[in-house]
Amino acid sequence: MTKIDHHMSTLEEVEQPRNTRTMSRPAGNVPVSIGTKPTLIEVKPMRFLIMDAPRQGNLHLYIKEMRKHSVTDVVRVCEPTYSAAELQAAGISLHEQEYPDGHSPPKEVIDHWLQLVEKTFFTSGNQQQDPSNNCIAVHCVAGLGRAPVLVAIALIEFANMDPVEAVSLLRRHRRGAINEKQLLYLESYKKYYRAAGGGGCCIIL
């Protein structure tokens, strides 16, 4: 058992089942809905919205949720399940960063992710009128593995959290996030981005 596993064991006893939200709009006789409510993770100035994967038929509902949180960018780390056109029409940029389910992100994915986090939350001139409202949405298939791992890495790099703190925060808000292999990866993750001239100072889907 890793030290993160031990720390998490007590959390599992108090965690509540993840909220589900059904937002229906008839499509013939088939209701359209969001299965799992997107999770906002906020450590100022960073704001992340962790989601499961939209489909083309319910993408409009996810866009509605994203607008509530002022999402400017979506990072998709799983195989495509919808077209980028509707997101682009809503003024939201899509970043394709797919990597295999259950695995750790490759360095090129981490680099792109951290550059986006830095640009969105820490670089002047690249923010909305109210930068405190900036938000990045990130999703894999279920929003429990690949997407939370990237958010954890951002917290480690920019909020000076250790892996236990980062995973504890994520698991507290999104039950079942991050599998054993990913826990081990995060426990051994070494900060490098800010030391190499990246990100600014801290805060947190």
C-alpha cells in the first residue's frame, strides 16, 4: 500500500456518491442527458472542470455547463466522441491530447498541458476581462483517470501541493478518481516545469 492509498482509505469512508445530473431534451423518443455532473476543482487562480466524455448528441448540454464556469479551453485525453465544430462555435478551443486509458501521460502531453495551464492562469495578456473566472475543462471517458491525473500534475507543479494533497483534493470532490497505477505514478512524479522557467505562483473540475 502506498502512502497515498493509506491516506485515501479514510476518505473513502466519508465520501458521498458522485452527483448525477440528468438534463433532458427529447431527441425523438430518446432523452438526452449528462450522466455524471462535471466537477469543479478550484485552487486560485486555477479552475478546472473535470468531465466524462460528451457525445455529439449531448454536447450542447456540456457546453451549457462549461459556459456556467467560463471555460475557455477543453482538453480531450480520450478518443474523439464528438466534433470540435460545436465547441468552436461556442468560442471554446479544443486540445487533442489522447493517451491510453489506465496509463500515465507521456511527456509531450504533460508539456502541452502545463503550457496551457500557465497561459490560462498565469500569463498576463492571455486572460479574459476577469481572469479569476478562467477555467479549463478536461475529460477522458469517465472523468476518473486520465483527466484527474492531469489536474493533479497541475496542482503539484503550480500550487506546490505534494501528491497526497493533490489526490486527496480530487478524490474528495470526485469519488473513484485515479487508479492504483496512476497513484503510484503521481507519488513518484518530480516537478520540473517551473524549475525550467515555466509557471507562475499559485491556487484550485
